[in-house]
Amino acid sequence: MTALISSLLAAVLYLGGTLYHVRCLQQRQIARPGLLRTIGAAALAAHAVSLYVQLFTGHGLSFGFFHVSSLIAWLVIAVTLVFSLRAPVTSLLLVLFPLALITELLAWLFPGHGAATIPGKSTLLIHVLLSILAYGILTIAAFQATLLAFQDHQLKHRNPVRFNRTFPPLQTMEELLFQFLLCGEVLLTLSLISGFVFLDNMFDQSVAHKTLLSCLAWVVFGILLWGRHFRGWRGSNAIRWTLGGFLLLMLAFFGSKLVSEFILPM
């Protein structure tokens, strides 16, 4: 019952925040950051209660496909709200609120589907949590790159009025993108190191594709950060490399869980 009430409350708040943001866009007004942060914080509190009930079991932490999706959505919004205190990133909530709404409801509707339980004191938990943190930050970077691409398209086609009233300037958006990428790359590095330290064999047949794709994503993001620092890469180059690296990471992170929990059991 607790999970149901908290899930529904979070869903209502996420929906309300989304509708408010859309209404501001339609009326060519700037959404109030303070109001969005208040709605987001309240939604996160309700979402956290739901996650706690779903994840924590008597045997450890339950990490099913929808559990992880919901947890990552929660983390992404939490990080965005924290960043919004010093940078204009509340525009990302236009996309993140609906994402959290969907994942949170799916986690409630399918609470135990394919859930793998990790003991609370297991060193593997460190690797899992670092992986989730890295994926969460790089997810924000991917959304930022998508918005940056759309903003660049609007400016090039001389139709920037409504968009520019809602989102920060192009240069600010680009700087924020590389801040997210740097933070995500550091966390991804720690995640891979912890995996090699705490797991018996990172290239075991069951996780080899995940390890390979994660390493490739790490290389892609590393090359992009190198190119930014030494070559001044920006614009379309930054967008393409960011989305390419995120696609690799998404296949590594969710691809294996999707196959093992939904396709193989059939």
C-alpha cells in the first residue's frame, strides 16, 4: 500500500510539472525555476519512498530491469535539480519528468520481473552503484546534447524565438554538456575499475559484451573530452560523439538486462 500511494503521488507530481512546462512553452513564457524545483523535490521524495519499498528486501537489494530504470530516472532528476541551483538546466525537466513518470509506474506495475538480488554488504554493490551513477550523469549529457542539437537547428533555420525564451544560450548549453561529460567519464572510469577489482572475470561470457561496450563508450567519451580540450571541438562534433557514446553505454547497461530478463526467459 505504501508503494502504491507513493508511486501515484510521484506520478501526479511529475505529470503536473510536465503540464506546467508545456503550458509555459505554449504561452511563450519562461517556466519558473523555483516552482519546477519545488515540484521536482516533492516528486523525488515520493519516488524515493516507492523505490525504497521496491528495492530493499530482506536478502539485499533487488535490481530488476524496471527497478534500475526507475532508480536511474530518480538519480538523473536529482542531479539536474542540484545543478539547477548554479546553472540554467531546469529546461531538461521538460523531458526528464515524463521519463521518470513512465519508469516509476512501470517499476510499480512490474515489481519483481527478472529482479536480481545483491547482498547489502557485497563489494559488487559498489560496482553497481558506481555504474548507475555514471549512467545517470551521462544520460543527462545525452539529453543535453539532444536539446543542443534542436537549439542549433532552430537557430540555423532562423526560427529561434520560442526556443530561446525557454532554454539558455547555445554557448551555455555547450559548456554544461562538457561538465556533465567530464563528471560522467570520471564515474564511468571508477565503475570499470571497480568491476575489474571486485568481479572475478569481467570478460566472462555472460558479461563480456557489457564490458566491451562500456569500454568502447569510455573511449568515445575520452576522445571527445580530449578533442574539446586540445582541438576545441564543439557543435555538431560534440553532439554526434556524445550520442554515439551514450548509445554504446545504453546497449551495455540495458541491452544485457533486456535480453536476460525478457527475451531469454521466453
